[in-house]
Amino acid sequence: MAQAVEGAAVVLICMTEKYKDSPNCRTEAEYTHKLRKDIIPLRLQPQYNPDGWLGALVGTKLYFDLSSEERMEVNTEAFMKELGDRGRGDQDATDAVFLPVTRHTAEVEGD
């Protein structure tokens, strides 16, 4: 997790109740903040408004509601524009590495 955050140009914060309740997700998000990495919050749970540590972390940042197919259709273009070229890395770099943090998927989705 630390290596993925350290190498990230931007970190997507998936705003759900399960994400907020996960100690691993909290550690990752707080480490992201400590390193002053760009954060893009994504609301993945319908009607969810973050509170507690997650609410404090995302504060008044612009977030993208991707919590349903309809919301994804409406907001994906704006999200992609905000993301821009961040995270693409140097396409010609021979040492470029993609390090997805997938172990939190169950915690975010609730499986």
C-alpha cells in the first residue's frame, strides 16, 4: 500500500460507508494526505455523505458521483477531465510500474 501511494500521481478516494469503516482504507488515505498527493474523491455509494475522518479528509473538495449507472454517464467525462494526464506516467519509461491497490476491493464493495 505504501509503495503504491508513494508512486501515485493522484489517489482516488472511494467514498462509501465501508471504506470509511475500514482501518486499512483509513491508513492509506491518511498516508496519501501526509505525502500531499492529489486526491480525487469518488462517491460510489448512493446518497452517501462522508463524515468523521473521511469527511474531514475530503472536506469541500470537488467529488464525482459515480454511484449508479446514470450518475456515471453524467459525471464520467468531468471526472476524466479532472484526472487529465495524471497517473498515466511516462509512456516511454522502461521502469514504469502500475501498482493498483486491489486488496481493499472487498472492503469497499462489502464482500
